[in-house]
Amino acid sequence: MVKSKMTVFTMAMMTSAAIMSLRGLPMIAKEEFTLFFYIGFATFLFLIPAALVAAELGGMFGEEEGGVYTWVKEAFGKRLGFVAIWLQWVQNVVWYPTVLAFAAATFAYVIGTDKLANSGIYTGLFCIIFYWMATLMSLRGGGLIERITSYGFVVGSILPALVLLLLAVVWMMQGNPIGFLHLPAAQGTVDVVVNSHVHPRLFPQMSGLSNIAFLAGVLLLFAGVEVHAVHANRMARPQVQYPLALLLTSVIVFVLFTLGAFAIAAIMPYNDINVESGLMQTFQKAFNQMHIPWGVLLVGILVMFGALASVTSWIVGPSRGLLKTAQDGLLPAFWAKTNARGVQVSILLVQAAIVTLLSGIYFVTKNVSVAFFLISAMTITLYLIMYGLMYAAGIFLRYKSAGMTRKFRVPGGIIGMWVVGLVGIGGVLFAFIVAFFPPSQLPVGNPTQYVLLVVGGTVVFSAIPFFIKGPAGAKR
């Protein structure tokens, strides 16, 4: 079967769809003016280093499938390569209930029953049904998924984001109350009282790591720049086009996250921003104020399409890399099974079953926002370990494969690679530590239980690849 070539635009849209989900805007907006600190940290200490290293590694191995598995395998052997792609895959599986909860909240607004957004039973059931629908679509093959992710990102993410920005401008021009100018003084994490006047903070309050625990959730929103490297070999000139696609992706993500979150912070009062349904709350508030309530329905449909694009984009990426490890004998033969279209059917069904179980967290957690962030924290800890391996591989391969062709290189020679790699590793380590602290901005309830769940999930999921043995055992 001859695969169609992938363009720079298509790759950029698919990668942007994997990273950029409007679901993250309320979480960032919850930080008010400190959002600039969080976005700056995520961009310069995470997104840019990850994009640079992934672009170099993707260019080196652009003709091969496997993505981060291939990169880490070439540096440190098959077993650690398997650990890297496993972590990318399993964090992705753990992450699905968060983006699906956002889709559930959006759908509640579309059908005019926004109170359902706070129902754990509704949210859990929606996550399960929606994900199985996306899985069945993914089993049909790459062509359909590419169209959904590319067009879905434009129609379901970029277009609603532009509408949100326009609403914010109109909101302020009409003289309506501006959220970030009327902060409650009790929220010391995002404001400060000077001479009896409340002012928004530009930097987070650093009295404890719990005050900046949201950094872990924000960082997760910027993760995934490397996820579609497994498809780089389908580009006409992957060594050149793949780095260009990552550059375009980085610009799109930075602009949309910054402006979109600022728009929500302008329209919504601080205490009314909900981390999983805040986007639709904002649209509803703005459209109602402008006497066009039907706008919520139209935008909600677009956002739902964007959520579908985000889910399907992630379904086909890491799972494809995991298939490569199964074909290399690092997983039991069952995992290598594909259908007539070459789609990794066993892996997709296994991850659908896991997502179904994880979605059950919403059935037993009273506060949907807390469950939402708890799953996000567990997800980012797993992903950060993978990024550490990727940065280390980028540095190590500068020595081990010094003579290998690199159409794109991290600027600055070997020193530049060390600087970028160490900056990335430093950002990863800091965010990894922060992720284990319950956020002070949410009613976590029992902090000990929260920490135990995050620690337990991180240890269990990251240990599994060291015990799985395929036909090839633990060979390098």
C-alpha cells in the first residue's frame, strides 16, 4: 500500500492538534496575570528545547518509524527505547480522561444542560462513549485521521480561539467588568494587596511549592511536540520539512495559548473560572451579554470537533511507536497485531480498555475539577521521565553518531546541544518535583491521598516496561 506524502502544513496541524487543546485555556486563565510566567516557563524551558531536540533527532531518523523509541534505542539500546515509548504511550492513555472531560463539559453546554458539566457520572460515561467512537474511527486508517486532525484543529481550535479573542475585545469595548481587574483579595496566589487596593501578581507567590503546582498542569498543555515524529518518514524531505513543521507548531501554540487564556481572564471573574468547563462558561457569559445566546451552540459544536481532532491525533501517534517495539520483539506477539489497513488494532483496543477504567475516577470523585487535575498531574510525571530520556539521547548521539547526517542541528554545535539539553532537563526536573504537590488553587480535600495517588500512579506505570518481556526478552 502506497502512503500519500505528508506536507509541512499537515504535519504542523497534526502536531499542533496534539499539543494545543482549548481545554487548557481555563487552567492557564486561572492564574490571571501570572499566566505569563507559566507560559514563559513552559515555552522557553520546555516547548522550545523539546522542539529543537526532536527536530534534530527526527531529521536524523526521518526515514524510520518509531519516533522517540528509535531515538532513545539508537542512543541507549532497545530496553530504554522501549521505556521511552511506553511512557509516552501510557501517559497518553492516562491523559485521555482529562481532554474527554473537557469534551463532556462542552457537550453539556451544547445541549443546554450546563449543570451536567459538574456531574461525575455524566462525565465518566461521556468519556467512555466518546473515546470508543474515536477508537473505531482510528481503526479505519491514517487518511481519515489526518483529515480529522488537520481540519479539526483549524475549525475546532483556531476558529473558536479567534472568536474568543473577538468576544474579549468587544467585552472590554462595551465597558463590561474586566475579570483580571477585579480580583478577590483572598486569592493571594494571583493577587497582592497594596495600600488597600488589590493588584494582580505578575509572578506566582513562592511561599510554597503548592502555590505553583499548576505549573505541572500547564506544562502538560505544551507537551507532545515530538508525538508525530513517527510519521516524518512520510514527508517528501523529512530532514528539512519536519523541523519546519515543528517551528510553525511552536509559534501557533504559543500565540493561541497566551491570547486565549488572557481573553478568558478578561471576561470571567476569578472565582467563576472552572478548569474543565471554563471555556464554555466564558462563551456563554459573553454571548448572553451580547444577546446572541445561540452562539454558544455554534461554538460548542466547533469545539467538540476540535476535541475529537485532539483525541484522534494522539490515538495514532504513540501507539504507532509502541507497535514498532512489538515488531522488534519487546512486547508479546499479541501487541503487534494489525488489521488489513495496517492499523495497530490490539494496541488501540488495549488502550481503550484502560481509558474506560481510568474514566471511572469521575464516578468516585466528588469534585470534577480535582479529578481533572489529579489525572493531569499523574500524566505529566510519566511524560517528564520520557522527555529526560529524549534530551539525554540528543546529547549522547552527538558523540555516538557524530558522523550521521543531520539536515537540522540544534544551533551552537556540541555546546549548543549541551545547553539546550540541560535547560530542558532542568525544566523537566523542576516540573517533576512540583507535580507531586497539591495545588493551593483547588479544594483537594485530603492532600495525603492526592500525593499517594500521584506517586502510586507514577511508580506503577513507569515500572511496568521493566517487567514486560516479549519473544526477544530484554535484548539490546
